[in-house]
Amino acid sequence: MIAAAINGVLKPSLGDINMVSAPQIAKDRGIVVETTNRDQQGAYEGYIRLTLTTEKQTRAIAGTLFANGKPRIIQLKDINMEAELTPSMLYVTNEDKPGHIGRLGTLLGTLGINIANFNLGRAEVGGDAIALLAIDGTLTEEQLRQIAKLEGVKQAKALRF
């Protein structure tokens, strides 16, 4: 599982990497990989939390496998949520303000993007929020630019799994 996580983190920037080579490539590049094993975490029997620390920031994501064997994201940037991983997804960070969901949904409809699943989480009322959407098809750079221009949007990214 650790090799898969390292592979997933490094693959977007290195490309030619796999689960077998990932741990050695990380070591060769001076990337420190620490693992901690604990007893059961909360309501989840199998739980993994990946924390990345760079010179600029620290980011964390936590996930689990449900009984049906499907992976779920259960926390992003310390915001609790539950989202099934699908082949094509849209990740949006935004201000938690009324109307955002409607504006996002309307724009996606106008762009011809079908929403398969819509997952939300927020840090606190009026604070930062995350929308993680399973979508049909893939987003173009122009579509991402339009989403990023929506009122209150801080970041929009296309995800492929």
C-alpha cells in the first residue's frame, strides 16, 4: 500500500514510474517516507492518511476501503467528506457561500458536463469548502478556466484515476 501511495504521488511529475520502482526513486531524490501504524481509526477499519510536506505547504488526504472493496476519500485538507473515486472527477475549493452549488451545477450543465455524483465538505460555516464531483467525460482546459472564474472559486482541477 505504501508503494502504491508513493507511486501515485510521483507519477504525475515523473511519468515513467511504477509501484516497484517508486520507493527507490523517492529515496534517490531525498524524499523522506515515514509510516506510522496505529490501531483502528474511528469508524473505519482500514484507514490510510497520506500527508505531503513541501517547502510551501502541508497537504493531507485520508481514505478507506468500504466492504464492497471500493476506495473512498474521507478527508481532504482536514475537511471531512466521503467520495468514491471514479475515473473522471472535478475538484473545486471555494468559499462556503450560498449559491455556489447552483452556479457550479448550472455552468457544468451549460458546458455539457454530466454530474454522476456530487460530494461536499467544509471546514466551518462561511470558511473553505471542497466539492468533489464524479463526472462523465473529461474536462478541457477551457472548461476548467470557466469553472475557476466562478464567484468564490479558489481552485479547480480535473482528476483522472
